[in-house]
Amino acid sequence: ANLVFVGIFSFELVVKVLASGVHSYCLDNWNLFDAFIMFVTYFDLAAASIIPKSMSSITSKLRIFRLFRFVRIIRKNKTLNDMWETFVTALPSLWNALVLISLVFFVFGVLAVKLFAKVALNDDLNSHANFQNLGFSLLTLFRFSTGENWNGFMHSVMDQPDGCEVDPEWNKDWCIVPQEVDCVELNGCPNPITVYAYLSVSRKNVPGVWNGPGQLQRCERLCAHE
């Protein structure tokens, strides 16, 4: 089936070049896109016959470009073509919005590292989601922006391990990931600012958080470490 499509698209490519000429053909970006996909396909076919099967992973990655053949539908369909042109026209504005969002993420990422880098790992606050460095902080914030378990993580950050230190001094030998060996266990207490933010936001925006006195007493014990 692949060779059939290659033959059809190759015939189309040759006819277009002969009908409009090489110069006129290259003036259309869609034509250049089609030509690029075809040349990658030719390279894929040539590589499949030369490269041994033990290195087949290389050719399998090239086959991904076959999926871009469906992008050609955009040019054929007027509605999709109008939507694509609108998207391209709006790209400069989208770029400005992306820069602003990135700046917001960066500011809150740095703030999270400053406030919560020393909190002991537990439950949802683990080696996959933490604020121990800027990279993981930004990744964790991005995950929360999708709504993925941000409330569970919030409660984990507020948990107070037994014998935790309120503000431990930085130690380069800390176990950043729980699986590490020959290191000092990180056992920092949660920052009281976390509790204040939880109180101010949850009371107004998260109904049912304060169902019962037990949670309020728990937060009062955490605030006592300020």
C-alpha cells in the first residue's frame, strides 16, 4: 500500500513540476512541503534496503513523516485552509501570550523552589513532582496547569513528618530522589505560607474543604511552626 501511495504522489509531483516549471513550483510553500515529504519517503525506501534489520529503528523513525501526508488535506478543504491561514496570521500574538505565560511560570517556579525545596518528600510530593530545583518546579507547575492531582500534592506539601526540621540548613548530601543511597535524608517541615495560602483560597473557592474540626485543628498545628 505504501508503494502505491508513493507512486501516486510521485506522479503528482512530476506533473506539477512539468506543468508549472521548477521556479513557479518552488514559489508555493505547499508545493515545497509536498516535495519535502516525498524526498523523505524516497530516503526512507532507500535506507530500508541498505540499512540492516538490526538498525531498523532508524528507518522506523523516518516513517513517521508519512503521517504528514494527511496535512495535504488542509490545502484541499477550504474551511481547514481558512483556519490554517488564521492560525498563521495570529502566530505573532500567540507568541506574545506564550512569552507572558512562560514568565508567569518562571516567577512562580522560582518562588516554589524558594519556599518548598526543603520540604520532606512524601506521598504525592515525590521524585516525580517536587520543587527541589527549577526544572522539576516548572514541570510540576505545568502538570498542575492541566488539573492533574494538584489538590493531592497540596495536602502532601502540608503534611508534617515526625521529627522534621523547621528550616534546615542546606546540605549538598541530601537525598534529592528517595532511591538514592549514601546520602542524608531530607526532613524539612512545610512552610507556614503554604497553610496561609490554603486558608485564604480554600475557604472561598473550594467548597467542602472545612467539613469538620479535624482539618482546622491540623492546620492550626502546622501554623504553630511559624
